[in-house]
Amino acid sequence: QVQLVESGGGLVQAGGSLRLSCVASISILGLNPIGWYRQAPGKQREWVAAITVGGITNSADSVKGRFTISRDNAKNTVYLQMNTLKPEDTAVYYCKAFSLAWKRDYWGQGTQVTVSP
């Protein structure tokens, strides 16, 4: 139905930047909203940021001013630009999207982000 594939994770030093991508198998105009979540070892999955089909964005207080979510409808891709990374940002980052057609959420497989001190 809908596949989401994340990429862009990796190992970076504190203060560095990464850009995550979430590519959908269908037009993202049919997915609303699309969000990024993360799960650190031993912790619950938490919401990071989200964007609506109209381009309205919101993000968690812990990442405000450092992370930016954006979308490219032509590429069926949502991005998470992460700047000024901190060790506590280390987690597996997941993309989640609600399908307007199928009326359900879909998750990607996740991408690991590791921030060293």
C-alpha cells in the first residue's frame, strides 16, 4: 500500500548536522500529516516533528530551533534537517505518514543517528 524509506542517518560529532530523507512510494499529497519520530535505547518512541500537506510544521520543544522539517512534493520526499546535534539526539529515527486513502498510519524501517560527544 504505502512504503516509506528513510535514509541519511549516520555517525556525527556533537555540533554537527545531518539531513534525513523519507521517500514515499506514493504521492505525498495523499499523506497527511507526515512526521518524524525517534527512539533511543531503553526509551519510548517520541515525536520529533511533523508537516501537513499544506506545509504547516511543528516540532518538539527539544528540537525547536535546531531541526527543520520540509517536503518536496515532486520527489515524494520529506526531509528532517538536523543542526547543532547533541549526544541526546542519538536514536533510531522513523518516518510516519497517515494515508488519506487507506485511513491508517504507515511507518518506515528507521535510520540510525549517532551523535558522539
